[in-house]
Amino acid sequence: MALTESEQMWSELGIDLASHGQLMNALGPIYRDIYLSQKNRPKGMGFYDFVVGDIHGIRVKELREHAKSGGKVVATYCVFVPEEFCWATGAIPVSLCAGTAFSIPAAEEVLPRNTCALIKSSFGFKLGRLCPYVQVSHLIVGETTCDGKKKMFELLAEHQPVYVMEVPNKRGPAGRALWQQEVRDFKAKIEELTGNRITAENLGEAIKKVNARRREFKRLSMLRAADPAPISGKDALLATQVSMYDDVERETQIMKTLNEELEERVKNGEGVFPRGAKRILVSGSPMAIPNWKLHHLIESAGAVVVGEESCTGSRFFNELAPEGITDLDEVVTALADRYLKTNCACFTPNCERLDDIIGMAKTLKADGVIHYNLQFCHTYANEAIQVDKALEKAGIPLLRIETDYSDEDAGQLKTRIDAFLETL
Ligand code: BJ8
């Protein structure tokens, strides 16, 4: 049978067409069940339905065209990697998704089973030749945020060029100096990869572009404080997930239109859940596409997720990068400082994250917090103890959940979430 245009492209990228076909076939019904079944969704979500409907098609084609005309694609796994350097040099950064159990069996042939699902899913995408975003990228940028990831990157480097940034464990002067040097080295690496120099001007322009997108996400975040909530948590999560690999200016525009619609909704008292629905802040590990499991369970139980204190949430957009600095060295230093404010559980201590969770819960008028951590992720699991203590002191109810990408525990989680909502 003749290949479709997309299949032809995937085949040229070395994708295992048979397995990839199974993955794509599984995604459609899941999306229909979780997303398209929602009532009264904002019209602005139509763009995201379209994107997910062709998740490995149009965007990959754009990246390929870019590569064919000499441009570079830089794949990342973490919000510590300063995307501004890529945009400044004409490279395109894409965040690699790793939110499905489908790619895990391939990874478990190599990695220990007691590794977190995010790491196994990422590695399995490469080993199983399932992800065209990995295949189309010229460089994968990793980081040393956790032991599992940093060792996985060594194995990944056997298949594709990998560059690893060292993230310090502490934010003191020594950690800050180390991180600033890492950011300078990464800048040099991107310059070498693209053959383009980073200047105060092109970096300043890139910062403005990324900040514009961040501002729209901050605006969305504030709109979610309304009761009734104008958008579901699932939809807000999806917008963040997609914007992590889409074009920065297009995302800003899409989000602007969506926010205008949501502002109207708030003005008219219109929402996706009834006024007074229980409001939940989710905090913890990031959720990559298509990991919508927890949000779906919470919202199917009649509550609404009003915010995500995570890297697929506030940590992605809360801090703006410095604008208007004309000295290159100064702007690079300020940019490094901006990224060092990412409240990842890799830091010790990480009091800023605790303050952030409490601040967000209050601003978004959350009735309770659900702390989400992936099984075998020790940093988040252990930090959950501190989160528990801080929230108890602040009088904010908390439910701690540890799970993976499978659906095996869905029934048990549903019972626990229902019981938690009852107590609020
Ligand atoms: S800045 S949260 S995106 S590292 S869940 S792989 S930590 S064992 S994802 Fe993260 Fe950057 Fe931090 Fe954010 Fe390891 Fe834990 Fe797995 Fe994790």
C-alpha cells in the first residue's frame, strides 16, 4: 500500500512505522474520551484539537523544512535549558514529550524497571524509533537534575548527539557561579551548532518573544482564579504542553485569542464547571503529552484543576527574563539567574517552592492541593514531606499521590480523590 505524505516523512526520519501506527491509533480514542467529551469548551481550544489530531505531522514537517534549509533543531527535556539562545541563533527548540506508557517496554530492556516513567518513556521513544521530534533534532540537551536522567543521557548519547548542562544542587554563590558558567558554555555550544553568533540584540529580541508567550500564560493563569473557572484544567494543561514544542510567536497569538475569549467568559460569569465546584491546585512532577491522567480523574470527579505548580505549569512561565539590557555579558548573567529561580526539587533547600505552592493556592482560591509525583522519583517524593508540613501550617488540605503512566491504579486513585474532595 502506498505511504501517505506523513508516513513517507516518518519513514525518512527512521521511524518504526508499524509501532508508530499503533501509538497514533491509540492516541485518537484517548483524546476523544478525555478532551472532546468536555462540555462548553472555549472555542480557542480548537487550535489544540487540530494540533493533537496531527501531532506528529504538521509541526514535524515545519521542523524538517527548517532543517532542510540549514536551520537547526534543539531538543530538550527540562525547563532549565534557556530556549532564548536557540531562538536568537535561528535554531528551533522543542521540548520532547514523554508522557506515555507505550514507549516504556523498549526502555525497560535496558534501564532498570525502578526508574521513573518520564525517563523510561523518553528513552523508549528513542530506542523504539517512535518520536519524529527526536529524530529530526540535531542536538539533544540534557541536564543533571536527577540521577536517573543524567545516567539515561549517557545511554542516549550512544544514539544521537547529546549535550548535558550541570544544574547545581544549591542556589548559594558557588551554585550560582557554576550555573552561570554552564549557561555561558551552552551559549557557546549553540553558537557552534548554528554557526551564528549571539549578540545583545538578537538575544534581546529572543527574550522579548519568549516573554510575550510567558505573559499570555500568566494572564491565563490569573483568569483561572475566577469562579466559575472559564477553562478546564485539562485544557489549560494541554495549552502549556503544546506550546513547549510549538513556534513561540504562533503560541503567543493563539493564547492571546484564547485569553480574550476567557476574559469575556469571566465577565459573563460563564464557566466549564458550576460555580462553587471544588478547586484543586496540582503540584509536583511535570506532565508531558499525553499524560492527562490525574487532571482527568480530578475533573471527572466534579472538581476543577485551577493551576499547576509544575514545569508544565507555573514554572514554565512565571518568571520573566530580563529585558532591555544592552551589555551581552550582563544579559547572559541575568538570564542564568532567571533560570536558577526554577523551583525544581533538585535543589536543597527548596523553600521557594513551598512558598510558591501556598501563594498559588491562595491566589487561585484552591480548596486543596494534590501533590503529584511519579513513582521512583525520589526528589519529589521526599520533598512532598516538606510540602505536607508547610501546607498543614498554612491550613491548606493536601492529598499526596504517587503514580506512573499506566491505568492500573486508576480505580484506586479515583477512590482516594473522591474521598479527598468529600473532605473539602
Ligand atoms: S526543572 S521537575 S523538568 S528536572 S520525575 S525525571 S526529577 S525522577 S522531571 Fe523536571 Fe527539569 Fe526539575 Fe522541571 Fe527525575 Fe523525578 Fe523523573 Fe523528573
